[in-house]
Amino acid sequence: MPSPRLPRPPRRPRARRRFGVALAAALALLAGLGGTGATAAPRPQGAEGLREVMFVGNNWDGTADVIEARGEFRRVARVNVIPDRAERLREIHLDPIKLAFFLGVRNGPGEGHDQFVDDMYATPDGTAMVVSRPSFADVVSVDLRTGRINWRFPVAGYRSDHMAVSPDGTRVAVSASTANTVHVLDIVTGRQLGSFKTGDKPHENVFTADGLLWNMSIGEVTTALDAPWLDWTKGDRKITVVDATTFRTVRVIDMRERLDAFGRGDLSDAVRPLVFTPDEKKLYFQVSFLNGFLEYDIATDRITRLKNLPGNPATDPDRTTWVNDSRHHGLSISPDGTKLCVAGTMDDYATVVDRATLQEGPLVEVSKPYWATVSGDGRSCVVSESGADRVTAIDFATGKRVATVDVGDHPQRVRLAHVPADWTGPAAG
């Protein structure tokens, strides 16, 4: 069946990779010198004085927009998450190794831009936003009243990435992607509570209700060695599952073995965004270069289904032009577990998929969607349109767009959060 033709939504020109194998190898050498799936925000104690919102990280701006978590998703405020920019840049430019990695982030995963905000969560009392800043290789807590930094935690290595917050909202895990390490911090004080080692380039983190913390390492995604037969060059990619209290490894899942057993040795084993079903018995995950997703049964330890989604005929078939090896990047699940929402990043659409039948709904035209999450009322899938600087909500029931709101430059992560009910933005922001 031919794929439906999707008109291209307005978007900025897509940047091609700006560095080749030589620079990637140089950065790898420098690295050697240094060493739940539904994404619901935990309901804080005393929540009667708090307001549910969504944090939208504008990666290239260094800002985070705060929008309503349901309804019209109107913008509430904007937070500057790099108030210490001058100090950080001065520090970087005085250190040749830090400067090399800073420029590597800009010319690699940043597509020619600095990456100032990757992920964000609120503290339990709603007074601060905790942010990972890839180009500054750190995590900071920004006071939502004053806009000032409460604390800063430099991660191991030279780049910070995805985070996750514990079910009780008190701990935050952050991937240190060049150090193959995950740090777990006290979300209020920034004190490290523990850490653990991962595969190459740790990416997404997910806490589960059974007291575990899952990390997915994605390997090298900024090299141009993207042909299927060169997949072995991408590094050691695996899921590392640890006890969320002791940080001891309890399980390692190599999806290469599971994909081979499923008969799809041609697929990458770099696990990108994933979501668990509400009972945490199955997970759905995306992998590099695939326009679709897979289903994995946790108890039997095997891949059970694959869903291929339509490709946009206008998408450049040259895999080296796909951002950080992504074809589709962004996945969420409805609170009742019946619907999945998929961000078709390089194909410029998002769609709701019935989990029982794996039948997709309407292909909603959006521009380079980079993330998918769930609205505060659970009725909508919310995707970031990084190519058009806006956020769009899609109704889980109908699969149709219900709202769109403009945000800052290159929105990526979107997270539910709580802020004080009377909060309208930082005084100094």
C-alpha cells in the first residue's frame, strides 16, 4: 500500500551533519581523556497550593516555556535557564578540552546550535525548575520566583542529556553521555545520591513503580557511518536496569540479541524513547532509523510485535541527513494504556496508534516533532514541533489536533510539572 503524501509544514532548513568521521574520532579520543513511561508528574504533597503546568525546553534558546497542561495550552511564562551563560562560556574557553567538546556538541547533536536545555522537572514544592544543559555539561536548579540558580551539578565528562524524576519527586537521574554514567541527585539540594555505569552514550532514563531505574544507551549517533552494514561502529548499546535505591545493576538487556531472535537483524539496537504500559508488563520502544516502533514483553524477555508507520515521500532517503540517527523520536501512551502516540520526526507527522490492533489514526502534519508526552487531564498527546517552534496537542480519542501554541527556538522535551498557583514568571527572568 503506498504511503500517503504529506505536504511539508513550514520549517527551518534541515541542517546536514557538519562534521565527518575525522572530527568524531577526535572527540572520541578526547573522551578517553575524561574518563514511568507515561511521563506523569508526581503529585506533590500540599498540591492544593500548586498549579499543574507543562515545561517546554527550548533547546537552542536556553529558555523554557511554561504552558497550561490542558485546554488551550496557553503560555504562562518563560524562564531563562542560562542566567550564568557568561560565566560558563568564560570557563569553557579557558579549557581547550572543554572547548573542543562544547564545539563538538554544537556541530554534532546541536545541528550547528548550542544545546542549552535538554530536560526539566519541578521540585516537589514547585519553587524551582531543575534543568539539564548539554552544552554546559551540568544540571542546575533555577528558582522560579527570582530566576537565579540555587545549585549547579557538573556531570562527569562533557555533556548532560535526558533526565527522569523518581515516583515520589525527590530524586532526579541524569545521563552524562560522554562518561557513560548516570548520576542520581537529590532534586532539592543537588547532592549526588549515587551513580552507575551504562553502555555507550546513555540517553533516556525511566523510573518504574517496582523500584527500578532503566537507562537506554544509544551509542554514537553523530557519525556519518549510517549504512546498516556499519551498525557495528555505533558502540555498545544496551538497557541497564538498576535498583533505584542501591544503584546496583539487576539486569542488562541487549536488544541486538532480541532483534536477531525476532528476525530483524537489519534493525539498529539503539533504543530511543520508550514507554511502559500502566501495569509495566510491556514496553514499546523506537530504535534509530526506524519509522515505527517495537513491542517487548518484559516477563518473557522477547520482542513480540513490530509496527511500521508510513514514510513521508518527501523525506530525504539519505540516512546521514536524519537528525542524530532518528527517524521517529517521541513516544507516549494514554493513561488507560489503549493508545500510543508517535512523533514521526523526520517524516513531519504525529499519529495515535491503537495498541491492540497497531492501526494508526490520522497523520497529523507537524514539523520535526521531537518528543511526545501526555496532557495533565490525560486526554491529549502533546508533541513538540522543533521545526516550527510550537507545541501541538492531539486528542487520543479522535487522533486530531486540538490545540497549538507558539514557544521558543527548537522545543524538544515537554514535561508535566507543578508550580505555585499564583506564579506568573520569575521576577528576574
